[in-house]
Amino acid sequence: MPASQHQSPKSDIEISQTATKRRILDIAKEKLGMAPENLEPYGHYKAKVSMDYIKSLKDKKNGKLILVTAITPTPAGEGKTTTTVGLTDALNHIGKKAMLCLREPSLGPSFGMKGGAAGGGYAQVIPMEDINLHFTGDFHAITSAHNLLSALIDNHIYWGNSLGIDSRRVVWRRVMDMNDRALREIVCSLGGVANGYPREAGFDITVASEVMAIFCLAKDLDDLKERLGNIIVAYTRERKPIRAKDLNAHGAMTALLKEAIAPNLVQTLEGTPAFIHGGPFANIAHGCNSVLATTTALKLADYVVTEAGFGADLGGEKFLDIKCRKAGLTPDCVVLVATIRALKMHGGVKKEDLKKEDLKALEAGMANLARHVENVKKFGIQPVVSINRFSADTDAEIALVKDKCKALGVEALMADHWAMGGEGAADVAKAVVKICDSGASKLKLLYPDEMPLFGKIETIAKEIYRAKAVSADKSVKDQLKTWEEMGYGKLPICVAKTQYSFSTNADAKGAPTDHTINVREVRLSAGAEFVVAICGEIMTMPGLPKVPAADSIDIAADGKIVGLF
């Protein structure tokens, strides 16, 4: 990799488009021992893994599982995906058999805030344009399955409503894979008798769909179908729940997802195999790639690196309390990604001043990293801190972070995979292997299944967010009690909350304490088997910024996509 990347950086898409890609069938055979007949190719560089082949792996020994998460995100950037890719390349670089599992990017943020989500620099998964756009069509299938159920609900009401659905109590919203604030709240079925019964409705983004959550938590096709059938879509006037299976919707929904449920195999720039499958957001959903991809990878490699969305207080907590609880997974190590830039922002530095050395602000911002280290240790997992290098980082700043981490009882190592690929993260890889092989990590879940639902919310708020209290209207608390009476009291909690702070105030940087978490709404995801607690002002349908990333995305005269970053 060119040492000049820090001096004259190439764009992510430029690096990706000039990379030498290998045929995915060759990668699978050489790196994973998979015969071509066990793959369903989507062109030359993408393939789905046969479900029959996945079933044949069930008796194989599992490899070690490594979770990559991060400090609280800032506009300065942290680089979780870049680190996940770079670390896995690094593990292979030091002689280990490793692969990675990532979530699929959503079109909403790709054309909105992010401009892409396939890593960066010389630590990327490819083909980058495909991954960031339509990929293998999984998100379209999930959107279609979700909206099929929406159509069947309104159709049932139109044709006599034999189930007695109260149209005021339809809780199933529609979805689309794009940020569109105009669709958050709508009135549907206008225009007279022929169009049905008018009612209030709305759209969420596809990644917030319960179908997405089910897709990512299902163990196989049968489990997927059962979970889809258990979705509660509405209530009768007598408050009796109506499920998707009552509408005979789950079979057709599963049929739409038959191809999508198979994990997608691609490669990194260095030819490391990667599963990219499923993509719920961690600020409004559970934020992990599919259980099927992760469990399959553990059968194929000695070390599996996976990522949870946003900071360790959101994606990390949900990975451990929801995904691990449901799938029986236990991480052997957690990697906490931090950047000196982001830590300085947490210490009060403005984005335009981040290139200047500021040890005082950096020390203040370390409170955020310290909090995340403490939180990870609460789960019984030993973390490693990976400092994702930026060109402006100074020796004094690097030394300060390392010293502070040493005082916290964790090792902090510089990683330069962005400029150097796997070689640049070799030190982090060695530290991770050491912890994995030590057997030091013993997963402890944050709360037991038996704890009341509101108690679980309070536990997360106080133990992870360091809130002094949780507030909620009587209607919210009553709703939780009703669900407990219905038999859903043992479900875990999925908090929908701003990713930019431990509190519900996105501007509260660092490590705020003694704040109040307000739960404004709760939603039962009976199929996914968790309860969503919507806190503060978080939206399940994001809007676009004033200047969306779409402004710079185009196709050049030679047919190449430009503007993804």
C-alpha cells in the first residue's frame, strides 16, 4: 500500500475501482474450502451461500468471535467498518484464518448523510458501488415483504374485515429504503369507497422494519416463517391482537425472502472473505448483521470479526443483550474504535479546529472512551482499544490516549489500516488474538429475562447511559404492563435513541451523567422478540440534510459511478 496515502489521499471509490478483484468462486474455494456448487453467484464478485451447505456445517467447531464497536459517534468520524475490515485483513496478515461479517448499507444514508458504508481507504469491501447501491436485492425483498403485509391488512379491512380489525389500532406502518420525512405521517385510502377506509398511517425506513429485525435474528427459513407469522399488526376493538398469520401473510412473505435470507459473500481489497447480510440501524433497531451470517462464518473461520452499529452504548449493548441472548453467541473480545479527532470533539473542540494539537480537550474527551470501556467490562468482556489513525494525529496525543487507557486496564494500539491495509492493524490483531486465546471473556448479560420490561429500560438507562431516572407517560407504562400480561414480559429491550450522546440530547458530548431518559413511545416486535423503547426525539424515518450526498453521486461518461465516498 502506498505510504503516501496520508500525504496525497485517494478517494475510497478511486481505490475501490482500481483494485484487482478476484472471482468470488476462487476466494470461497481458496480461503474457506467451499466448492463452487455451494454458492449461487451474482455476477463474478458476489455470491450467496447455499442454505443446504449452511445446514451441513452445524456439527463443525466454532471459531472465535470478535465484536467491533466504538465510542460515541461524532461528525469527526470513528471508522468502525474500516476497522472491522482492516482488523480482519490484519488477522490474515499475521497468519490466522479470519473472515468478517458486516451489515448491508441502506440507500437512505448512502444518498443522505454517509455517501456509502463499505469501509474506507485501503480497508474496504468490494465491489464498493454494488454493496452501497442495490447489492443482491436483499433490502428490496425485505421492503416488498413488509409492504405486502401492509397491503393485506388494508385489503382485509376492505373485503368485510372478518377479523374485526379496528382501523384506528393498525400498528403496522409501511416502509421504504430511503430517507423521506414527508412520509412520516400520512393519511391513506383517500378518494372514496373504491379505495378503502381512510386512516392515519406512516412510513418508516426499511432498516427500522420488524421484518428486517426478524430477517437478521432468524436461524433458518422455518424460524423466519414462524417469526413473521407472530408479527402483531393491529388490534380489534376489544384489544385482541391480530397477527400476520391471522391474515395468512407469513407464507407469501417468506417466499419473497427465500433468496434474500442466504448470506452474501464478497471480499476485501486484500481478498479476505466477507459476509455482508442484513442491516438494521443501531439507533432505531438492534444494529447487527444477520445471525445466519455470523453463525455460518464461525463454522468457516478460526476468527470472525463482526460490527455493531454506532457506539458501544447502542449497537454494542444490543449485540450482547439481544443478538447474543437469542442466538447463544459469546464474543471472545470486543474492539473499541476511537479516533483522536472524535475524542477532541467530545472534549469541546469544533470540527474546523480538529487538526490542531489540543491535549487538554483530548484529556476531557477521554471521559467518553472511559465510559465505554467500563460498560463493556460490565458484560464480562475484555476490550482492546483501536485508535484509528488520522494524518493530523500527533505523538503527544497518541501517547496521552495510550497512557489513559493503560490506567483503565486496557491496551490501546494505533491502527493505520486506512493507509496500509491489513499490515497497518497488525498490532491490534495480535492483541485481539491474545485476549481471544486467553479465554478471559465470560459474557454476563445486563439484565435477566424475568425482570419487568420497565425495569429493563431503567437498567439500560442507569447502567449504560448513567441516567438518574427514566420518565414515561402512564400510557407507556400501562402498555408495557399489558404486554407482560400477554406473555411478552421476558423479551429484551431495544432502545431507539440518538447515537450522538449517552443522553437523549444529541449535543451532550463526553460522558453526561444524572440526566433523564424520556420514553415517549413503546412498540412490540413480537416476531423479532423484543420491545422497542423510543426515547427523546429519535425518528424511525430519517430526513435528508440540506445538501444530501446524492448531490455528488453521478455516473461518468465511461459508465463508472462517481461521488460515493
